[in-house]
Amino acid sequence: MKGPSATFDTNPRGHETILVVEDDDEVRATAVEMVEDLGYRVIAATNGPEALDLLNADEPIDLLFSDIQMPGGISSVALAAQARKLQHGMGVLLTSGYPAENRDDLALRAFPVIHKPYQLDKLAQMLRIALDLRHGK
């Protein structure tokens, strides 16, 4: 008879601060919970202008995790570019529920993308990759 099997969390974890930008309340709440479960500190925004306000604050943010499709008059690519100007060295991870979305957009190809719905293990890997890219790892 086998004893109880131990479950180990092998997901990459971190301590950095991540700005989650998502207009859908339920999706944002789920994303925030998942990112926090991985050990990160999370700040959340509902759209690009709100995210820019947070980025203009004195608090350092290590990574922008943003939905590609957002209301508010600023695209995710423009938000990412502005975020990097405001906070040099910031990582970027974009997310989308539409796998083929904007594939012809060369600017979008500059950033890693994770497709919805994502699982915790995939999110953990992609966050760590995006954060490590900041330092050329």
C-alpha cells in the first residue's frame, strides 16, 4: 500500500512588484490572485490611463502584465512602451484571449504573450521569463 503522495510546488516564484492591467473584473481578480500565489506583490489597474497613473507614482514596478485588448484609448503596445520610458528596465508580459490577434503587428512581437485561459504553471514560467529578460538572463 502506498502512502500519501507529496505535492510540491515547482513553479518559479518571485518577490517583485507586478502591475496587472485587465478591464474585466473577474479576469483581473483571478490574475491578481494567481500572481500573488506565486509570491509577487501586485498592483492592479482596469485600463491604460489608470496604469499610467500608477506608473507615474514614485513606486517602482518590475513588470507590466497587461491584456492586449483594453478600453481607455491606449493600446497595450503603447502602454508597454510608455511604461519602459517611465520605469527603465521594466519587464512586459502581454495576455490575450485571441491567439491570432495582431500577429502582423511588429511592435507586439517585441513582447512575450501568454494566451488565455492560462494555467498557474504556464503563468509562473512566463512571468519569470519576462522578469529575467530585463537583466539579460
